[in-house]
Amino acid sequence: MKILGIVRSHPWVTATLLVLAATLVFEFSGGEETARRLASLYGIIVVLWVSVGMVKDLLRGHWGIDILAVTAILSTILVSEYLAALVVCLMLTGGEALEDAAAGRAKKSLSALLERAPRLAHRFLPNGGTEDVPLERIAIGDRLLVRPAEIVPVDGILSTDLEGDAVEATFDESSLTGESLPVSRRTGEEILSGTLNGPQAVTLEAKATSEDSQYARILSLVREASESRAPMVRLADRYAVPFTAVAYLIGALAWWFSGDPVRFAEVLVVATPCPLLIAAPVAFLGGMSRAAKNGVIVKSGGIIETLGTVRTAAFDKTGTLTYGRPELLAVRPAGADGSALIEPDELLRLTGSAEQYSTHALADSIRAAAVNRGLELVPASEAREEATNGVSAVLEGHRVIVGKAAYVREHTTGIEIADLRPGESAVYVGVDGVFAGTLILSDRLRANAAATLAELDRLGVRNRMILTGDAEATARHIAAQARITDVEAELLPEDKVRLVREARPGPVMMVGDGVNDAPVLAVADVGIAMGARGSTAATETADVVIVRDDISRAAVAVSVGRRTLRVAEESIWAGITLSLVLMVIAAFGVIPAIVGALLQEAVDIVAIVNSLRAMGGGRNEIRDFGALQDRSDEARTEIGAAATEPSAQNETDDRI
């Protein structure tokens, strides 16, 4: 069955091998004329088949480098070197098979996630039993059984053990976070799909459908990446025309000085261009595989190539350079002469209830803070989020406005601008048209952010900037900790798009996580989304998705891109150099056509094997980000004192 599959996948390779075998049989049984005719006829058929593809490429404006192989086949047929012609045909038709074989090895890491994807879930029935149902039938609120060593099928909340008691269970989250050690989770904590359960059976309450769960999003990205083919026209085109011209020149000179047309055929036989056609795509697929092992999904080989040349990096702040999980520091109700108009807990309860209808990172923190205080959030009879500004909701008959100062000022009276320290953000609240108070939150710089940026500098990404919708004081506070001097704050999404388009030198890489980052991720030369907890819109428009909640993976992506591009170019140059040496030797008539064809096959294998080096790490590639985190902690300690100084600038809720 496996042989039949290979035959169906590569019919031209099969046909070439059969014709070659038949030709050899006729050759050694005295039927030389029959052998010559069979090989010549088949060679012409291959030439016609390849020529159709060449014409299509030329019509698209791409130089058809297969012209060298076509010329080699025709010239060897004309000088009766028909066995050499068949070997060149095998090289030409077998090149795709060799690429597929190498690509299969390179894609192993990408396909591993797909192979372990769960297809069924164990759902509890009303009578207490369970039924196995397809994932697409799981609804929010369903109670699920997760058996020992099973993959969690959908995002959910850890409920109880099988006895109905609160539980503390261990899970392997390495496929999502890269953390190699098991982690403990208690009743009430979120468990992401794709997590591997430990030795204890537990129950789970589904909080998302299968298609909206974390693991499904990752699988979709992996599937897109594994099905993509590296668009290598750009890299191959740099060498195709000069290589073709040199090959024809050497062949023509050999013919001219020797007076023997066989010399021309012998030169072109060793000039066939498989290293240009195969080496780089295999290297890029290997790079995609290595990136996947490190929690980075690259959607195409062309993006790997661009990553290898990135010179400018732009970062969103909230959820990208920072954790995106601000901590609630204070609840400040509005007051007249020191008398509060609303109790702090009531202000937090109303704000948390309204923020149920917002997708912003600050909203998550406020909701969590309210729940942790034991406050009961209530549903809204009407709710609407205004992008980049805030949310409006009707709660228990009261109109509650939550968001940035300018937005709340438009709908309320008596607003009081908060005095904030560097790094703090304010969420303003109005109730029934009157300013009700302010919530103060602070988001921390990621532990390894500064070290990641230093690593990007080492990799040649010298120009780094922060593009954020947050207030300038907050942005500059985070920038100082990360050691970034180029800061653009209080931006709308269209401002980010404009600044990325204007950024120099290129190519420009943008790293973000929110819905508001989707436009700028789309226009950047390389858009990188923090996809572990980021928005679906961001991951769909980005070229690269980081599936671990770790900013250091942005440096990993660049590092892998640099190495992959270097390996691809080395493979191409190795193939070109060996071909040039063989061409010069063949020009003196030292290499018979059949030997030259076999040597060219060896050159192809050398180029492919070298390209597979992209799957491994180089001497200078990033391996241990623990050290980067330590250096980042030291950097924050040096400048941490600045965070204690009051800021004269007022800051607002970062809704963009």
C-alpha cells in the first residue's frame, strides 16, 4: 500500500524509473537502437511537460530556471547520450519527490500537534452517566469528564474530582506554554484546551466551544503552516539568470574550442539547477519546524525569509511588553468635601458588571478583582462597547459608563482626573450621568522583556519602538524599564499603521496581541501576534503567532529566521559552487555525460542534506531564556526606584 501511495504521489518519477530500467535492459541485450529511441522519446515527453510549466512561469514574470535541464536533456539526446538524458529526467522529476521527503521530516514538529488533537469529549448526562460526543457538539456550560492522561478537549473551569469534592490536580501545559514541569490547578481555575491531564480524573465546566478554544486556534494555525509551500521565487531569482548565463557561456566556449558538441551537453548535464529549486524551500520548511518546537507558528516559508532580514521591531505595550493582566491597586469613589457618593465595593461591583461586556485586558482584571472580593456581578439589560474608548451598560436600571477620561467626560458631569504614579492607569466610571469614581490599576513589564530586546539588538534589530494607545507617562515608564528610547503613545489604530509604514530601516516587524493591533499586524512586513491569550483577530491577520505567553519567542522567531536564511543561502551557494567546478572540469572533456549526470544527483543530495541543518540550532542561537530573565530582573532593579516618584501627568484607561 505504501508503494502504491508513492506511485500515485509521484507518477513522473515512477515512469522515469520504468523507462530507465527498460532502456538498460535493451542496452545490455543488444537492442541499442530500441534503447536510444525509447529514451529519446521519453526525454522529449518530459521536455514538453516541463516546458508547459516554464511558459506559465514566464507569463507570470518569473524566469524559468528549468531551461537548463531542458537544454541538457535535448542536447544529450542529440549527441546520442540518451542514458545521461534519462538521468537528467530522473533528477528533474525526482527533485519534487526529494523535496517532499525532506519536507516530511521538516514538518514533523508541525504535524505532531495535529496528530494528538482530541476528537471526542466525555460529557455528563443528567442521570450522572457520560456519553462520548464530537467536540463540535460541546456547548458552554457542559460538564465534562477528563480522564487521566487525556488531553483537555475545550477551554474550561476545573470543577471537582469524581466524588464531587474540590480538587487540586496536575496538568502538563508544555504544548501550550513550553513549561516542561507539570503545574497544579485548583477548583475554579481555568484550564486551556490542549493541556494534558495528570494521573487524576477530574470534571470540567466548558467555558468555550471547540472552535473558540485555545487548542483549536493553535491547530488551525499549525494546519495553515503545514499546508503552505515556501514561495522561493524571490531567493531563487537572485541567482537564476546569472547561473543560467554562466552555464551556457562555459558550454558554448567548450564547444567552440573543442569543436565537439558533446562538450556542450556534458557541461549542461552538470549545470542542472536543482540546488536552486529545492535547497531553499527545504531549509525554510526546516526553519518553520524549528520555530514550531519553540512555540512559534510561522505561516509560510516566505515569512521565515523576511524574519531573517528584519531591521526594525515595533511593540504594542499592554499584553505584549507587559503581562496584560493589570492589578487593581485602588478604588477611589468620587466625593464632595471628602464624603464618598458611592461605596468602594458598590463602585467596583457596577464597574465589574459593565466590564463583562468589554474585551479589553483592563476589563478582565477589574472583573477578576470584583469576583475575588466576593462581589456578585449582574447582567446588563443593554450593553455596548465603543472601540478604543470604553463600555456603556444598563445595570439594575442605572446607566454605567466605564472607560478613558475623555469618553466618560462626554457622558457625565463632575469628572475628576486622578493623580497617578508612573506605570499606573486609571479607569473612569460614571453612573446615571454623574462621575462616580476611578479605579487605579498597574501592569508590570514582562520579566524577560528587557533581555529579549537586548537579544534582538544582538541579532541586528537595532531600531526598536513602542507604539501604544496608553498615556505617554505610562508608556515611557515601561519603555525606560525595557530600555527603549523610541516611544509613540496615545495612538489610534490608524496612527500605528502609519508609523509602521513610515518606519526605517526595513523590513519592519510588529508585535501585538489585541483586536486593535490587527490592522498594524496586517501592514507590517512581519506581523507577530501574542496568541496564547491574544485576540483571534490578531492571530488571523498576523504572519507569525506565538502560542506561548512569552515575549522572548519574538527573539526566537528572528533568530530562527536569521539561521534559516543563512542555511538556505549556504545550500544554494554550495550547489552553485560544486556545479561550477564540475562545469569547468566537464568543459575539458574529463567527465562523460552519464557520469556528470550522476555527479549532479550527488550535488542535489548535498544541497538538501545541508538545508536540513535549519531544523537544528546554531552555535549562536538562543537556547536558555532563563538567563535572559535573570538579566531582565537586574535591569528592572536598577531603575525600579523611578516607579515611586509621583507623576505630574494624568493617565487614562488604555482602550487602544
